[in-house]
Amino acid sequence: MKAGIAIGQEAELDILVGSGEVIRLSGTTPVFSTPSMINLMEHAARKALAPFLEDGEESVGAKVKVDHLAATPVGKRVRATAKVTAINGKVIDFEITAYDESEQIGKGTHQRAVIKLERLHRSLTKKDSKTNPSMNPNQLPTFQSLKVYEDNSTLEVSINRPDRLNAIDARTTHELVALTEWLETAQDHIRVVILKGEGRTFCAGDDVKETAKLNKEEILKLNVQRSTYCQRIANLPQIFIATIHGHCLGGGFMLAAACDFRYAAHGTKFGLPEIKLGWPPAYTNLHAIQLLGKARTMELSLTGAVFSSDKAQAWGFINKSVPTMRLGVEANQLRDNLLQMPPIALREAKQRVSTVSSAAQEDSFVDDLAAFYRCLQSEDGQEGLAAFMEKRPPQFKGR
């Protein structure tokens, strides 16, 4: 742990209350839950400690005491301030206060300990091997919507729903989460992941036909999981190469944006068409902003415009545009070059770039998801779904 932290130092964290942070009490509107209050306070303290952590260190909660003083509805901002009250080596105590836009809603105390991630990983691995003695950490999960092939420190992953233009449904979502979990926990021998789509397109986005059949809680849960695998891809030590052809839209666009390299075939179409269905991009908009800048991401999000691979390269969204027949060859050449690099330095280089924006990712995700959920519940959001299913232009009314 770095020197410099002192008693009295503070950090503040604020979030927009989404439906994932509330409890539904009988006969009332949903309100900010106590577990979410604890989570907010813990993350405020974690933010205070972040500048003082060495590489390979993280802070974990040890004790928490919270008084929840007032209720806050969905769509309101809440903020927590964490102030250091005691320092005992690598154990730090905090006083926490929380407010919404009107009043104080919580107070409490929290203690965090700074630990080595390597030690934690060893402990978890040992515990997992005891509770699951037959589990092989090198065994890939079984997939149905993904094709996965391992060779030469590389994992080739294809979204395998060509009849649905590789639209991401619930099963594909769960399998991408499982894949990133597998890569996250035990797969040090995998250094490069090549992501592609089967058939004539990379990914047409989330499966809107399935979305129309789900209730709002199921949709929300899926979007949380989709944000999870996108954030994992951006933060995992493996290098991800997206090889894109056909269409790369909506959720497919966000998936590609989370990768470290994007190679696209000539003629590929890119875009964020969600606005035409009645809602904004639902998750991890931050990656698109980082690649395209605020102005272009704003234009795409507000107009739903589709743009070409030539523009994608000129705008910096993709690294290279190549003939379709060369797409796999170019990706394999990049993979071969990466595998010649020193593994530790490669992982460190990725982490240094990724952590520049990591502090903003959590707040961005909560805001994106809350905006999506509000729009999905609106009359226009429901009209967008109905129009898609009925294959007609939507008639939005502005409410």
C-alpha cells in the first residue's frame, strides 16, 4: 500500500437509482434498498482507497454498520461520502454518510482491508477444489449458442445463431458470462481470444423478438449480465480480437467495442439503432464514447444512423478494414504477433490502458441501465417493441 492516506481524507460517490437497486414493498413504489445502500457506502470507501493501492492490491470489506434513515425512489440520485477515521496498517476505518436529492438517507461505519489479489486467488482456488473435487479448472463449459475452439494459447469464439443473424438472446448472454468467468478465474494459458460470428453477419444486436416476450425484470437482469461480460472483456488479461463482417449493431456493437482490437470486412455496417425502438443503448455506452468520442456517439445514439467500415476505420472504431477473404488471415497474423510478445508485459500494457477509465465504468453502467429501463417502461418503448414484432413503422407519441 502506498503512503499518503490520512485521517480525515474523503471520497464521494453518487449513482442514479435503477430498478436493480430497489426493493418492492407491498402497496408502495419501489425504493432504494438497504443492501444497495451498503453497496453504495462500500464503493465510496473503496474509491477513497483506490489511489493508494499498489499494483496487485485491492481493498475488501471487513465490517459494516449502516442506519438507513429515509426512502428514495427509482430515478433519483444518491451519493455517499466516505471519510477516513482510523488507519491500522492495511486496515482502514471510515465514517459514511449518504444523501439523496432532498435529505440525508443513511449513515454508518465501514472497515476495509487491503489485500494481495494473488493471495486471494490462491485461497479461492484451494477452497473451490475442496468443495468441487471433481471439477477440472481447465475444462471449458459446454455451450450451445457459442462455438469455442482452443489452439496455441488462443481461444476462437463464434456466436452461433446464424438463422437469427447472431442476435444475442438469453442463452447466448448466459454463455458469454460463463465464458468470461472461465477466462477470469483459471485460464492463464489462454492469451488471445478471437471473437467472430457464424454465417453472414457478426451480430445484429440483442434479440428483440425474445425481448418482446420477457417481463421487464427479466430484461433488466439480461442487460446487467450483458454489461458484465462487456466489462469483463475490457478488463480481462487476455487480448480480445473482434473479427467483424455483415452487421455490427446495438448489443453486437457494444460487444465489439469492449474488445481490444476490431478488424472488419469491407462493407460491414455499424450502428446503434436502439433509439428507433424507443430506448437508448442499454449498457456500457462508455466503450463507444472512448473509441468514437462524445460527438459521434451522441449522433449515433440519437439518430440510430448506420455507418460503413470505411467510416469506422476513419473514426477510429476499428483498427483495420480488409477484404472479407482476408479477415481471418489478418486476425491470425495479429494473434501471432501478440503471442510473440512477453506475456506479463502484454497483460500489464492492457491493464494500464483499461484502468484509465475503469473508475467511470460502474457509474456509467448504472446510468445507462436506468435510462434504458425508464424508456422501456414508457408507452413509446412498448410501441417500439410492438412495431418491431409486427414489422411496421412505430408510431411514437412522446410518453
